[in-house]
Amino acid sequence: MTVSKLNQLRSLLIDMDGVLYRGNAPIQGAGEFLRFLRQIGVRFLLLTNNSTLTAAQYVAKLARMGIQVEEKEILTSGEATAMYLAEIAPPGTKVYLIGEQGVRKELEKRGFILSEDTDVAYVVVGLDHQFDYEKMTRATRAIRAGAQFIGTNPDKTFPSEGELTPGAGALLAAIEAATDTAPLVIGKPQPAIFEIAFQKLQTDPKTTAILGDRLDTDILGGKRLGLMTILVLSGVTDQQQLANSPLVPDLVYEDVAALHRDWQRVVG
């Protein structure tokens, strides 16, 4: 696919970790790229599989890096998971949560009761920096007692400053091994989070692209739904992984600054 196709885009789903920043360090050109999208009238939604923070916390985090966005321009896997559960379970339903403030607040906002009992209806698991054997045991007991196992996202790693650290997918794998039960995953590459994103953006998938740094979530999810796919090599995926992958993104760039330069040439 040629870069001229960029001119046909009306909306863009943008991953954050590894695309706009790594850990607490902004990636060069990220803020300028978002300003460019606003200037040319391309709507965007920051679509992250990271469930640890709320949208408001992401707004503040990005602001500290000089990147200005609004809460309505962010969708996390934590919010998407809570929205999914709210469609199938009434307020007051008991949930055992392994996760941090982002998904916790979204579940509480929708009236779910967070409990450590084994008689919960759902076990929800996202990235949790305090994950330990006790939490894994509680989740295992609840799932074996009949609770449905829900994962916010499948990312086995995520990029921090200069290194990859364990992600929510690593926690899901441990609990799956202990329960012989695979989780229902809401985040990328699964369609649930994309459908919510399309509703928020009021966009047509035919004129929408996804921009991300992961082949197994961003690019795979986009391919499944027929989106244009744009990979940047500033996060998880490197040139060797790309060369060995059966997944071929439509466009590949070193970072958002390189994408910005190409897109500007197309716009003229």
C-alpha cells in the first residue's frame, strides 16, 4: 500500500505505549503529530491496552510530556472491559479484580461490587504491579468455583524506558495454567474494544487506520477488521521480528515523526 492512501483516512486509532511514549519519556514528535492530525481534520482516539490508569490520569501523564489531549480522546482496555461487563451483568454483581486504579474505577463507576470472596460472578484480570501468589490463588479458586474469567488485554510485555517488562498477558497465562480455563479478552486484538472505539469516534472502518507498535495486538486486530494498519518500530516490534512475521502492516515507520513527515508530503 502506498503512502498516498494516507490522504483517504478520516480517523485514526492510536496506541500509546511505544507509539507516543515509552514509560514516562515522550517519543520525539508525538505531540506535533497529534496537532497535525487536528489541523488536517483527521479524528483520532488513543486506544491503549494498558488498564492501569484512568483516562483522566492519561491526560495528566501526557500533559507532563507536553502532549495535549482530552479525556474523550482516550479509550483504555479497563474502560472497555467495564463497558462490556455493564452490558451483560447488572449493577451489584460481584467481581474479583486483579488490576490497578484504571480498571478499578471504571468497574466501580458502573456499580460492580469488588470482592475477595470466592462466590464472585467474574474474575477480571489486568496488569497489576502487586500481583502475587495470594492473588493468583484467589482468582484460581473463584474461576474453579464457576466465575467467568475476563482479561483486559493479552499483552505479555509492554515497553518501559529502555526495556520490556511483563504485561497483563503474563498474568493471564499464569492463571490460565492454574485453572485450565482461557480468559475472554476484551482488548486488542479482539473485536470488542474496536467496536467500542468505532462507536466513540462515529467512524467508518473503511476510512480508519490503526497506528501501533505491536504486531500481535494492533496490527492483527486491525487486519481482522479490515483497517489500514501502520506499524512504528519505536516500541515492542523491531526489524527482525517484522521480517519473521506472517503479518505484514500496510505501512511501517521508525516512529511517529517519520509518519508525520510522509503524511505532510501527501497532504501537500
